[in-house]
Amino acid sequence: METLVDYLIRVASHGWWRVAIELIFIGLVVYWAVDFLEGTRGERLFRGVIFILILGFLVLKLFVGRFGFERLEYLYNGFLVAVLIIAVAAFQPEVRRALMRIGQSRFWSSASQQLSRTVEELTSAVTDLSAARTGAIIVLERRVALGEFIETGVRVDAKVTAELLKTIFHPGTALHDMAVIIRGDRVIAARVQLPLAEAGGAGSARLGSRHRAAIGITTGSDATCLVVSEETGIVSLVENGKLTRNMDESELRKSLANVLS
């Protein structure tokens, strides 16, 4: 306890404003990391690593420093190096994605061009699927992560293209059934099982399983859904559990631009 009190006294001697700035900076870094990893398997791993490091730090300060266990301190420092190496290997996909995000649109390409391309690819895919009366349901992830649903499907992690989406939903393919989830400009997963809206709610009794799934996922999150009816080819957009039917190409393009921006 005395060691902790001494530590707090030393912290207070540095000036409250300096300590506050440091804590805010550390908090922002941790928040950015958690937000970046949210909805992925790396999120749980990151939290586990943070817990181990904090626990080890407290043990080091409260016991090792007080009783002079120099060998334990030496082993803990070596443990930190091992954790760093393991983290780099374990977070390889996330590190690669972070570096790609740093290197993309801000410096070498325009974010508006990327947005426009994604909108056009989605509009083209949905228009062609509608003309062919090929059933489809496309979920556009927004702020609320859909990791729990992504885990039920098949990971794709490919750039959004009209050809890819039409291939996925083509009847007879292994992934055509159920939903596709899109995050930003990437198709994250296909053949994703979504929760169905309860029969009888919001007029869902007259709707098919795709429309009920779209209402179900948008009711429980801020996601937006595109649904192509297999029977009529009608394109519907679903937000906040509300269904907008008979979307033409221009309306679809405008709605997608608003959603993705």
C-alpha cells in the first residue's frame, strides 16, 4: 500500500494538467484500437493482452518493487518482449489492415472516388439482380459492429464489385443463400444468417424470409439492408426496421451515397 501511495504522490508532483493530458492521450489510443478491432476476433485478444499487462504492472509495482524481487522484475521485462512478439504475430491481419488504411485514400486516392465506386458497384449489382429476378439480401454495416452475425457466415474479405455480388447470389452457388455483409468498400462475409422479424410485426406476416431478415437486423442495429425479391425483382431498402419498396436505380444510388458517406 505504501508503494502505491508513493507512486500517487510522485504522479501528483508532476502537475495535474500534465498527468491529465497523458491519460487522455493513452485513453484515445486505447479507444482507437478497440474501435478499430470492434467486431473482429482480434478484439477479444486485445482485451486479454491489456488485462494481462495491467495485472502484471500492478503486481510489479505493489509486490516486486516493495520486496525487492529483482529476478521477478527481470522475468517480467522479458515477458513484455515476448508479449510484443506474440501480439505482432496474432494481430497480423489487423496490423496489415491498419497499415493499408493509413496508406489509402488520405494520401494517394480520393475518399470521394472510393465512395462513388462502391456506390456504382452496388447499384449495378442490385439492378442486374433485379432484372434477372435473383433473390438477394445485402447488409451495409455502419457504426454498430455485426461481428456476431459475421461469425455465422463464410469470410470473404474482398473489395465490393458487381461481378462478385452477382456471383455470390447466383442460384446454385455455395454462398447464394442468406445474406452478404459489407463493411465500407469490402464484402466481409457471405451466407450470413440473420435474425428474422417476428411474424405479425410491422406487416411482416405478408413478407418473405429475406425481407423479414432485413427488418430483423435493422431493428437491432443501425445497419441498412438492400433486398431483391426473387418473385418480383422489386428492390427494397430497409432502415430502422422500415421497408421502402420499389426503389429505382436513381433512388437507389442516392440512398446508397447517403448511407455509405
